[in-house]
Amino acid sequence: MGTSILSSFTLTGSSFDPEDITRRIGLEPTKTWKTGDRVQGTQIRRKHSGWVWSMPREESLDLGKQVATLLEQLGPFLSRINEVREEFDLDVEISCAIYIEGQTPAVHFDRSVMSLVNQLEAEIDLDIYVYPDSE
């Protein structure tokens, strides 16, 4: 497998019901959790509730394009996302992961992406994992 990327949209906050957020936004999440739930495979308990909608991990060298697609697909739901963000005082994050095996991908977010990130009052988190060459 070569270099791959993954991006997701995450809402977090104090003790909200993820099912309520799903109903209000009208979009089925990829993953949810509630305050106090255990982090999978650990004894650690979640400090906040969460609602996540993710793009599938794909082999690609263009993270910006995937994030643009993520935000484009969320476009019809932006007003409802902003309503619940404000009502529940939620934090918004665009999470990105790059898994480098060989070629290094481009990381560029164009104006339209940054405009949507700004409208959502979102932060961007970027994690980079570099795997040694398997030669």
C-alpha cells in the first residue's frame, strides 16, 4: 500500500446526546460517543461527547482535495450544523491523517475550503505518520 489519507468532521462538547445531534443535523455519523464512555481498547473514559462524520481512508497524495470533498458533502447540512454548534456550544474540528509510505502528499487548502472552515468556526488537526521504506 502507498501513501494514504483520511479526513473527518468532528463535533465535541459537554454531555450532549449524539442521537439528538444526528436527528437535528439529518446526517448519519460514522462514529459517536458519550461523556463517560470508554475509549475502545483502554480503561480511559471520554471527557466529552462526540459526533464524527468521516471520509473513507484512500490512497492519495492530495489531502486538500479530500477535505474539499468532505466539506462539499457537508454543505447541505451547514446551517443545521451551525445551529447545533451554537446551541450546545460545541467544538468543531476537521481532523486529517496522512500515512506516508513512499511519496509525500500535498497539503494545501484552497480559499473555498478555508471559507467553509471559517463558517463552521472549525479548527484543523493534522496528524502525519511516516512509515519506513519496505525495501
